[in-house]
Amino acid sequence: MSTPPSAAGAPQLQRRFGVGDAVVIGLGSMIGAGIFAAFAPAARAAGSGLLVGLAVAAVVAYCNATSSARLAARYPASGGTYVYGRERLGEFWGYLAGWGFVVGKTASCAAMALTVGAYAWPGQERPVAIAAVLALTAVNYVGIQKTVWLTRGVVTLVLAVLAAVVAASYTSGAADVSRLELGGDAGVGGVLEAAGLLFFAFAGYARIATLGEEVRDPRRTIPRAIPLALGITLSAYVAVAVAVLVVLGPGGLAGSTAPLTDTVRAAGVPELAPVVRAGAAVAALGSLLALILGISRTTLAMARDHHLPHALAAVHPRFHVPHRAELAVGAVVVALVAFADLRGAIGFSSFGVLAYYAIANAAAWTLTPAEGRPPRAVPAIGLAGCLLLALSLPLSSVISGTVVLAIGAAAFFVRRGVAGRA
């Protein structure tokens, strides 16, 4: 098994996380702003087939999570699928996974920061978004334990808000269980598009794997933490999906711009609407915190291998975090927030994440039984599901995602050619 390259005596990341901490990081990544917004576009795609789409997304997510967990136990280093692809499939595939993750998720960070601004102070999105990025970069910089404490608070608050929405919906006179009928004319294409949209709303379990170098007893902790976090998140998504459907119905949900806020109003408890908005802002903040954390660790791993500037591989001697990588990620996100409008132009992020997990499943397929290989069906279904969902995305997302991956691949081969001539 490869170990992260480092200079002798250089500061290293420390193993501080137990199962509970890792689950909290996973929940902070998955139970984010997506749960407040993902159901409306999914309903527009699938109508009453929304719940079927959620089930399809859950199956693919389970396979991806299982493959990632087995690989993370085998390769407990920072970088996630970047490391697994490199070790099992070759340098190029690991690089491509890392490239797709870093570029796509950096754009997602900017979009999530703008989401925080939109919920917290409408009309002042950019200043609030920049302040949020700077504050969360500072939290990550001063140590991973501070990040866990903040994430724990975020997750607790968001789950409390979601529980209030579900309780209000199920006890409402507006609730009508006949709206859960799974029929309709969405067709297979609509259901798959809904599955793709919903998949990304709870695909943050990779964040646990990217922290492999900071988890105690990773061979036991990570395989426990990933399915636990995914199971809790899926339960929350099912409960909320049913709640909004029985109150708003597929048509009402499809036409909503703020589904959970509209749900509590329709349920007769409009006083909960400001609470839901606050919960969405906090959830977006938690997602942003976890995104910055995950990107900086993948950046660290790629910098160690000189696929990114090697200076970014530094680890802070006191805080034991990849401080230069974190500052670099924060700076890029601030620049994107200040000068670009990415909320409608990050389709390549979705495509890149599916490519990332496709490589993870392909890597898991190569594991032997002695290395903890999951049942063959798991990586096979995961790989096929990722490819199917990627191709079911809107054409603009497929094109932009393909272009971004092609640019990364070209950069890899140009760099290798230059190195070969040196």
C-alpha cells in the first residue's frame, strides 16, 4: 500500500476522527442546501415518479458509498478517489478523478456560497458569500476539530428544522396521501433525470473518504461511518420528500421555487417559513464548510504528486492541516464569487462528480477478496449507474462536463510530455 510522500520530519496530518466525527462530516456534506431545493427540479422532471427517482439515486449512492468505503479502508490517505484511481487503475485515472473533483467542486463552493448569501441577505449575496468563504476557510485553517464542532452544530440545527417541516406536513389538513401515487407520464427518462438531480443532493459521503489520513483506525472507522451517514441522510430525504408531496402534490412541488417554505405555508404554519429559510442558509453554510475541507485534502494529495504546485502539499506545524491548500481553495472561491455568476453554469460539476464515482467503482472492481472487495454486483451497478445518470443529465451539463475533463486530460499529457523531454 502506498503511503503519502513527505519529507522526513515534516509535519503530517493527524488521525483525530472517530466514527461519530466522521459521520458528522458526512452529514454536514449531504444534508445541505440541496434538500431545500432539489425536490422541485426533480418533480419537474419526473412528476409523481419523484420517489422512484429517489430510490434509483439511493441505489447508486449505496454502491458508490460501499466501493468508496472499501477503498478508503485499503488506502487511508488524503485524496479519496484520486488515490484509489492512481493505485488501482493507473496515474491517469487517479489524476482525472482528482481533476474533476477539484475543478467541479470549487465551482460548487462558489455556487453554495452564493446560496448562503441569497438566503441570509437577499440583494447582498456576493458580500455575504465572500464573508462566508473567508470565515469558513479560517475555521478550517485553525484545525480539523474546530471544523467538526461547527459541523455538529450545523447538522443538529438543520435536522431540527427538517423534523419541524415533516411534523407540520404530516399533521396538516392539507396532506393528501393519494398524491404519493407513483403513476404518471414522466417516463424512464424523466425518472433518471430526477435521480441524477437527487443523487447530487446527498453525494457528500466522499468527504469522509477524502479525510482518510485524519481518521483513527481507518480500516474500521470509514466502512462504518460512510453507510451510517448515508443511511441517516436517505431517511431524512425520504421523510421530507413524502412530506412535500402529500402537501403540495407533484404539480405544486414542480412549480415551487422554495418547496419547504411553501410546504409549511400550505400546511397552515406560515410562522415556520422564516425558520426554514434560516435552516436553508445554515445548511448551505455546512455544505460549504465540508466542500472546502474535501477539496483542500484532494489538492494536498495531487500537490504531493506534483499534479498541482508542490508548495500546496505543506502541512501546518501547529494545526496539522494543509494550510496552503486551504488558503488557495479559499482564494479561488472568493474570486469566483466576486466576479462570476455560477448558479446556472456549473453543470460540469455534476458530470465531474459522476465521473469521480465511476472511477471509484472501477477501482473497487479490481480489489481481491483478501483486500476487502465488495460483492461484484456493487461496483458493477455503481459504475453503470454513474454512467447512466451522467448521460441522463441535461445536454449542456454533459457537454460542459466532457469539455472540462478533456481539458484536464490534455493538461496531464502535455505535462507528462514536457517531463519526458526534460
